[in-house]
Amino acid sequence: MAHAVTSGPLGRGLEASDRLGLDGWSPGHNPGAHSLFLHPAELRRRRERCRDIVDRLQDREREFVAVCNICGSERNAVVAQPDRYGFPSRTAMCLNCGLFYLVDRFSDADYVAFYRDGTYRRLTSLFSGTGQGIGDLQADQAQYAKELIGSLAGYVRFGAGVRFLDIGGSTGRVAAEFQNRFGMKGTVIDPAEAEVEAARKLGLNAVVGSVEEWRTEERFELILLCRSIEHVQDLRRALERIRQLLDPNGLLYCDIVDFTEACRLVGHPEAVTKIDHCHWMTQESAPGIFRSVGLEVVSMNLAVRQPLAGFLLRAGEPSPCLPVDPLRRELQLRRLQQSASEWQAVGRTPRDAKDWLRRNAYLVKRKLRRLF
């Protein structure tokens, strides 16, 4: 089932912790992973903040996705319903290639409106309780860019003046840091007009729109797809288009939010899934998905902030997406069930004074980190 793709203001606006709801974790401990969960009571409180927007979204056209966008398989396992906002949308795992995807989602036209009219920013801001102004976005992007440049040191050896493209580049702060560091000529493409205008003020060539619909004869030696890939509606088409835009000797850097790791950190899959994330990959499934569209892994970056996993890729020959090993698939589903069970157990534990102190200590620490 094919879908037109519209790249939203692709997640670049906030840290991964904010987008997943990891900020304000409850101190309820995961007995298996010894990490912190988003307490079920906290999730209910956040959903209540989002209720007005979620109720208005109920009127938007809905589509049922019957097959996997990557391999076309009809076999899946539903792992979450509703999503973290309380929207009645199911998320499933493809039992063939391992891709996680929304079974119930908006139409392509409604996703365009969802991003362009600011609903996306308002919804995520209400859920996380954080600001999403241009200044907030650029501050996060500057820190992210510094870390990314460090992780790509030695791999990016292009000379001054070569072209690079930042897809879903938001306010352009990441692209500006790359342009200043490597002397390359940057282009940003993003559908959010206000954010594109901010990118232009940084001296970047910036385009309002989606990469899938953008008509250009240019080819790029470096393409960045950072904290963004989960938002595209047609994952296969998006990756194939990016491969077309990549110079034969070029590199693509793409990072993913590892769905299994996110669930281990947050708790229940329904506290992770979101109507604006149409697809999720994992560290294990991503290489095969990339190969299926002709992108080969050069290097993996697992030193980024959890639950991100980064992939440096180059163009190759497409190869069939091989089925996931059945044992690995069953273990992955069992881990998701275990995370859900532990999360529910945390919800049955009263949030006492110690919990309150731990949670607020975390929030203070997070604010200090932003300041310094």
C-alpha cells in the first residue's frame, strides 16, 4: 500500500528524551533493566494535557495500513494501542522484516496540515511540558550538531565547497555547524515555514517542502537525515529518493530511535508510540531495511544518546529484505511484553515522597544541563 510522503518538522526540534517523554520520568525502577520508567500516572496526566488536541484530531481522515511498507508482508503483531497521547492508533511489528509501523494513521493530506498548522509542535510541547520556540530548537540542535560532528570525524573528508543536504533540517542550526566546520555548502529542506526562514537567516539555502516532492538536478556528497526518519509516511519511497540524490561517492548519515530500546527505557510500548511516528526501526532491523533500497552500512554509531542509533551509509545495490530470524523475533516480542508488565507493576506502586524527590532532582539536573 503506497503512500505519498510528507516530511514533517521531523523531530529535530527537541532532544530524543523530550520527544519520547523521557523527561520527567517517574523514579519507578525497571527491575530487569534498572532504568527509569515514565510512571503510568504521569502518562495519564500528560494525556489529559493533550486531550483537547487529541479530541480535535479525531475528525481527521484515517487510513488503515494493511501491509508493511518495506517488504509488503501482511503478517504483523500489534504491540500498542492507543499511542502516548491517547490517540486510538495501533502500532504493529512486521513479522517478516521487523519494521514497526502505525496500523491506523492520518491521510497524507492530514499529515501535511498536522505539521504545517503547528498542531505537531503544540501537541509535543503539551506532552513534554517544554518550549518549542525557535530559540529552544536551535539550542538543542547546536548541542546535537557538536556531538554528531565528533562522531563523524575522519569519515567526512570532503573538500571545501562540496554540497550537502539536511533533510528535515528545521531551523538550520545543524547544517550551519557543518557548513562552518567543514566548509561545505549546505541546503536545508523542511516543510515548516517559520523554521526554514530561521535557517535562511543563518545564511543557508533553505527550501520549504518535502524531499520526496522536491524537484532538483543536484546531487549531494553528504546527506543528513537526523532524528527524522520516523516521521516519513512512505519509508521505502523516501529512502529510494534519498539514494537518488546521493552522489555516487557520497555518504548518508541517518539515525533512528531504536523502538525496542525506547520501550526498555520508557516502559510500555503505548507510552512510546505516537501518531506522528509512522515507522520505527531497531538496531537489528535497520541494516536489512537500508540494504533493501540500495544503501550499505559503512559504520554504526552506538555512542549517541540512547535510544538513538546512528548509521553512516553509502549507495550500493538493492538486495531483498530477508526475513527476521524467528527466534530473534519471538525474543523481541517477549522483551516488549516484559517491559509492559514491569511498567504496569510500577503503576501499582504508590508514588511516595521518595519518588517525588527523585523526580524533581532529575528535573533540576536537566534544567542545569541546559543552562550550562
